[in-house]
Amino acid sequence: MNCKDVKENLIDLLAAGPVDAAVTAHVKECPSCAQELESMRKTMALLDEWEPAEASPYFLTRLQAHMREERSKAPAGWLAWVRRPVMAVSLAAVLAGGAVFYRMNKVVPPLGSPGAGTAVGDLEALEKNHDLYVNTDLIDEITGGPSSDVTEED
């Protein structure tokens, strides 16, 4: 039997419970395990001598006073017990309503249409907005086109 197995059973040996004979024999032969058992015995003896400190004579009085104060702070009335669950349910309803509203107003491109940023999608957007681009003088001003105030020298 090794020391690890014996140390797991030392508390049984200390409590005078049913212990395997091999554990007792090992403790007699192994000085490390015997020292561990003796240390446990000393600790138990110290715990037997220990007595808890006396509580203050006014402890219970102060505790009861604090409890009365806390009870007086609690909301009174027939709706006091309803308040917390109603708040939780209303918050859940607001969150669910917001999720539904978000889903309903979300713009979803139709199936089969190319997305923005792809070559086909960009060409379709240019074709759709062709009249707008043709009638805009801003493009001509930026590029220096025919409606620009820039004059060419001969």
C-alpha cells in the first residue's frame, strides 16, 4: 500500500472507525504517515479545547431592530407582490415587440438580385439612376466637362 492511499484513510484511523489492517501496518512502518497521523491528532485536540467567543449581549436586540427597520421599508399594499413580475413581463414584451418591429422594417433584397458591391449590382444601380446622373451638373463640375467654367485656350 502506498502513502497516498493511506493518507486518504487516515481520518478513519483517527476516528477509530473501521480501518483496513494494511493501513494500520503501513502507518506503523512509515514515519511520514505516522507523523501525518500525529499532526492530525494534535489538531483535533486543539479543536476540542477551542471554545467560541461569547456574543455581545445586545447582538440580538440590534439584529431585531435592524429587521424591523427593513420590514418597514418594504412596499406595502396589495400591488407590492405584483410589482416585480409585472415589470419583468413588461420588459420581455417590449423586447419582443422591438424584435418584431425590427424584422418587419428590415429591407431584404429580393431573391436572385445581385447585392451592392458586385459588378452586376453596381451596373444595375447605374442603369437605374442613369437619368439622375445625366441631369446632374455636379459630375461635370468635378470632371471639368462641358458645363464647367473652365475654358480651354486655343
